[in-house]
Amino acid sequence: MSERKIVLLMRSALLDDATNVSERLGALSAEITVDEDNDVWISLEEDLWPDHKEPTQAIKVAVQLGIEIELETIWSKIPFHWPGLGEQTSSTTEYLQMLLEAYAQYAVPSDSDA
């Protein structure tokens, strides 16, 4: 199986595991690399994917493919301020409304691309 297809399956499995908007954003923004043996390295943003949460579907996909999977937590610039808001809902539209209200209530630094 090609690297591109493995990455696509892993990302889909991460989305299966996501239970709220933050985790879906974490799945979509995860860094997924495949080595020459088709083993997978997944880097998940700490503010978007809980450190204690196992990506069980991604692990199952790796088993089905007969490949190894390594997970790590990374810190990077998150796409929006207040990542915890996404943990409160599974609805993107509800999340966006909460996000817009938070932006309106609190000043965001001008040098931020949030």
C-alpha cells in the first residue's frame, strides 16, 4: 500500500476516534509519516488531542495492515485560541459560535494568526 493511502487511512481512523471538535481538529492536523517499511509515526497536538486518549481505531488499522504505529505528543501553534472550547461540543457550528463569542469578548494579540 502506498504511503499516501496509509496516511489517509490513519487520518480517517483518528477521525473515528475523535469525540469532539478539538479532537477532530487534532486528527486533521496530526503529523503522520510513513517510513520505508510502511510503519507509521503519528504526532498529535497536545492542546487538541488528550495525552491520555489512545487512538484505538488507528491502532486497529495498523494491526490490520500489519504495520507498527508510534505515537507522540507535540506542542505547536494551535489554529485557534481557546482550544478547550472544542472539548465542549461535537458540533462545528456550535464550536464556531463559542469561538466567535470568545474572540468578541477577549482581545487577541495582533501578531497572532489565530
